[in-house]
Amino acid sequence: MPSPVSVTPKSLEEYRRHVGDDVIAEIEELARPLRGARVLHLNATAYGGGVAELLNSIIPLLQDLGIAAEWQVIDAHAEFFNVTKSMHNAMQGMYIPWSNAMADTWREVNQANAEAITERYDYVYVHDPQPAGLLHYVRLRDAGGLGAKWIWRCHLDTTEALPEVWDFLRGYVELYDAAVFTMEGYVKSRLGPQLAIIPPAIDPTSTKNTPLPKAVVREVLQRYEIDPDRPIIAQISRFDPWKDPLGVIDTYRILKEHRPGLQLLMVASMADDDPEAWSFYERIVRKAGEDYDIHVLTNLNGVGNVEVNTFQSAADVVMQKSLREGFGLVISEALWKGKAFVGSSAGGIPMQLDGGRVGRVADTTQEFADAIGDLLDDPPARKALGKAAKEHVRANYLTTRLLADHLRLMNSLSPNGRKQ
């Protein structure tokens, strides 16, 4: 059965200094009609991914506003996560041999978890393909869906989704009252549910995004045998084919030819719903070989939010060489720290870089090397980009904007199934 996830309490007041009085007042007004409402968020993992990070911020803020918000993680076995990782890849355009056995595994886990959901809610959010079948199985025993408005939140770019996988999933998604995507362009085809476009956001009050003293940054770097006095480039992202980690090493090696002191940090959190990450970790380590200036680090090395904060803060240039990308919270995290950034044109990256105004956009390995090299050689340009980047994130990609968007969505749906 789904397991509850505990969150650390937060106060909306903590955000006032970041966004100002008008934003806080608007959020309080939007929340007023929803006081006392029961809201459940369901996803596949409590750590290691962007969804978990979002929920760790949003759930306590909903609670602070008088909304009875809960977060639960579905119960599933390793084979299910192997199937859903394949689904994840297929949703982003990779060919996978979709089979009846895979579909049956997905159905069985969704059905078992749905049978354990017995309480009534006003709103239920279901995140991504893993638990998307929950509503179907809940309705088999309760046609009213336990009295809730059900919302499917897709964090993926589905425009190139494998037809057989999308067709399978779509039958379940069509049952929802609303579907939320990061960008309008991510919607593969017209859907029946009410459509909302809500980009993710970062939490400026989290330990990952709070400014660190220089002494702490140096101490953490030295603990991981990273030289704080030599240039650093970094990619902080899951280890999977869509993030192109092997291409990141190729980029570094081009730059290293003329910058022998350069260091590369490759940092990932190994999530329990991502078995593919292990095989890519091994490939990355093999490719890095005995180059001790390539640092491949994960939560298994003790890397947590403070360490990620340190690595982003210490980097001279941060990169994201994704081939496919849903949104990529790490981009806004680095921009919020005033970092010079080079990202690909995949998914939500150009949106966060404001089309190149607050960061450089590149695609090929050589383009990445050229853009990063130019920034490494031009400290004033890095500083100017970083200043503009921070203000762009403040205006568009902080938790308060995300919270307001979801309050608007819930206000647009009435608990009895009629749109207001």
C-alpha cells in the first residue's frame, strides 16, 4: 500500500524576503477558498528526483495555508521500476519493446496500490506514468473516485512518445479531471481532461539553495579532494542516457587540452525508481578512467543538499548537456546562485535560460566546449550572466509561483466534479 512521507514544516512568511509582499498576499487570497480541503499527492519515490524535491516544498506550504495536504509513495517492487524506467524512456522517444507482460506488471502494481486508497479527498495529484493507473482502479470500486478531483501531473516531454506506450497510457490519463504539463509543447496530442501548463520551480529557502559561507564551500570541496583554487565545471543530473553524461566527459576533455588545471564534477542522486542509473554510473566511471580531475559523486558518497549547493556555488560554469529534458530543476538552482550556465536546447532548458539571455544555449559537444571555454576565459561575462540569471529565476521559477499556479488550478475545479 502507499506509504506516507513526512515533510519538514515551512512557513510562507519565509519567502517574503525573496518575492515581496504582493506575491505573498496573492497566495493567501488564492488559498482562502481551499482552507480545510484534503489534498493527496502520490508519486513513485520520496527522494532522488525533481518530483520529490517539489513535494518537499509544496506539501508543507499547503499545510501552512490551512490545507490538509498529504504525500504518499506507492509500494512497488524492482520489476515494476524496470518497467516504468522503460516507460519513462519511451515517453521521451526511445524505442523499447513494449510487451503485454510489461503492461501486466504496471497494471498489477497500480491495482494493488489503488485498493489500499480508501480515504476520501477533495483533490488527488498523481505524478508521472508510474502510478497513472490509480484512478482507473479506484473507480472500479467507487465510481466517484472517492469524491476527489483527480489531477495527473506529467513532468515529461511526451511529444516524441512511442505510440504503443502512449496509447496504452492515454486510456488511463483520459479519466482524470485535469492534466498538468510543464510546457504546452510537451502535450503529445489533445486530451480530454482540463489542461494546465505549470512549470516546476525551486525553493529558495532549502538547504540546496541557501547561500553558503566561503569557508563551508572550501571545506566541502577539500573533503571530496576538489581543488577550490582551480577552475571547475559541473553537471548535476541523473545518470541516464538523456542527460548525455558521456558527452559531458567528451566536452571536458576538449576543454582540458588547453586548460590543464580544469576539474569536472558529475553529481547525481541515485533514486530507487531508476535502476538504469547504476549501469550508466559504471560507464561514466570507466570513461573517466584514471583522470583524477573527473569527480563522479552521488548520494552514496555522502552527497546531500549542502554538498550539491557547494558544487553549484563553486563551479565557474555549470552545464546541462541533455538530449531530452522535462524541465531540469538543476538549471534554475544554478541560475539562482548567479552561475554562468551552458545548456542544450532540449525541453525546458531554453525557457529557463530565457532563450539565451541569461545563459548560453549549445547542442553539439564542440558547441558546448566553445561556449564553456569562452565563459571560463571571460570572468566579467560570467558575472553579468549570473546577475541576470538570478533575477530571471526570482521572477519565474521560485516555489511561490508554483504554489500560486496550483492553488489557481484547484480553485478552478470544484470537489463535486463540476468546473467552477
